[in-house]
Amino acid sequence: MQINNNGTIVFGLGFTDGSSGVFVATIPACPGSIAPDFNSDCHVDQMDLDKFKPCRTGPGVPYNLQALPSGCLFIPNGSGRIAPDFDNDGDVDHDDFGRIQRCMTGPTLPNDPACMN
């Protein structure tokens, strides 16, 4: 068990280099990281949806990087896009919601990377 950068506890298999005891790697307990798993807890559930919802702008309504919708806490990446904009079209709309909806597993089932296709 380990705590990742955002404070989430991550379960998996870890190992050290043997001689110095320095932690070398973690093998994640879930199959792959997917975009809608905003809190990196290995499943897409209500917590991820709650992070998505404040960022909605609507179809063809671009978000303003200097003034994101109230409650949207995502930091734009190097391309000027925020994580909930799964299709990278500059808005967070029903197309993006469809992707998070397809990826919903609930709090007990692991991520399915195929859901993003």
C-alpha cells in the first residue's frame, strides 16, 4: 500500500532494490489508468462524476482557461485542455459525459480501458 501524489491510497505490489531499501516500483492493482478515473482509485464512480460535473460548458460552448466554470478544479495541460474534455474539442459537453458514463464501474469493479474506445 502506498499514498500517491493526490493523497489517494494505492494498493498494489511494490518492491525495493534490495540493497539500499529504496522503493523502486509499484505494480498497480488495477488494469491501466483511464482518463475518467480522476482520483486514481482504479474505478470510475460517483466521486469521479462529481469532479466532472462542475466543468460542463455545453455543446459548442468553449471553456475559458482563465475563468473555468465555478467549481471546476482541473489545471489545463500543455495543450490548453482540461481532463474532462475527453474529445479535446474545447468544450465539456454530452460527448464527454458519454465517455465517463461508458466507463462507470462503481466503487468495486476495476477500470476497463476499453471503455474509452
